[in-house]
Amino acid sequence: MDKKKDEPWFSDEWFWETYGPLMFDEKRLSETPSEVDGIIRLAGLEDKSEILDCCCGMGRHTIEMASRGFSMSGVDLSAGYLKTAIKDAKEKKLDIEWKRMDVLDMDYENRFDAILNMFSSFGYFDDPEDDLVLLKKMHSALKDDGVLFMDMWGKEVLARDFEERVWFEREEGLKILLEYSVDLNWTELHNRWLFFKDDKMTEYSFHHRIFSAYEMSVMLGEAGFEQVDVYGDFTGSLYDHQA
């Protein structure tokens, strides 16, 4: 597979089209309503709040929240995922503002009551300093009493449950191998995903930074956030050894 060297891996439509069914299978999609229940409760969202889903993907949270009466906007770099999101929203007759852009180009000011950043959609930029840039942009986009809700795998949980190789099978003879390794003193996770079907193999490798609860709390403070609450799941359980 050929890619332009100056393009980040997450701008590659081939990746999302090929691996989307793995990341967003029926089980994960079925969990969306209960996740939204948790978002609304933990973030203290009120009816008709204006909310931005930053890195919205195919819009599973955006659309679910719009169906509950929230004023939703979704931003993502993947044209394919946004096409799916727009189609789904239209079929459900939901009015959602969609934008295709690099989230580092966002220039919202004091607009949203809440911002969502879901499914570990953080830490992928080539330049680590851009992580803080994005947090500052999200802070600027929020109203004075706005809330940022982030969903990610914490470094502590990843270390506890870490497996170097995971094999599993899907329908129609599809076999999948996921390989993981950590680098740079447990600050970066390397992923190698392989699909096997009909004697053919597709492979993709990428990496992203991983953060502990403390590291994220410090960075959020640097971005201007005054209070950081950390939970172990969408029910609001403690972020501890059982998270």
C-alpha cells in the first residue's frame, strides 16, 4: 500500500474503510446508547445543549445524542465516515452540522456547552506538542462553564491488560491478528493489524501516545481546564485497579 510520506496515517481513507468493521462492530454499536446515558449523566448535560463531537467518525455518538434533543455538530477528517454519518442522520431526519477538517484547524470560540472526544481519539499527531494544541482549541471552543468529555484507554489499564498478540475470527472466514508493543518508556503504543481472508493478507501499522490519568490531568490543566474528574467507566466508577 502506497501513502504520501507527508500525510498522517489517520488521513488514509483505505485504513478506515478496511478496518472500520473491526473497530465498529455490532457489539460496539449496541453499546452506544448506554455510553450516551453515561455521558449525559457524568457531564451534567441539559436538554438542548450545544455539543461538538470532535473526531466524530461515523457519528454514532453524535447521532444518538441528536436523537435525544441535543444540538449536535460533528468534525472528522475521514470523508468516508462523514458520508456514512450524513446518510444515517438524514435517514433519521436529524439536523446535525458536519464538517470535514483536521481538528487542529478548528477555530471555534466560546460556542459549545460540551465537547466530546470519544474512543481514544487523542494522541495521534506526529508532533506530540499538537496534543496540547488540540486541548487548547477545545478549551477555546467551550463556553465559560463548558465541559470536555474524553473517553480513552488509560496507561494504567493498558499495562494491566496488555497482550502482545490477539487472534480472533469473524464471519465468512475472516481471521484477524492484532500485535501490540510499547515504546519510549511506556509513552507510545505501536499497533500492527493483519487481516487474513481467501489466502490474502492486508496489513496496517500505526502508533499513538498513551497517557496515565495523572499525565492527562496535568496536560488538561495546562490547556486551561480548572477541574478534572477521572472515572473508570461510563457509570462513573472509580478509576482504580479494577477500572
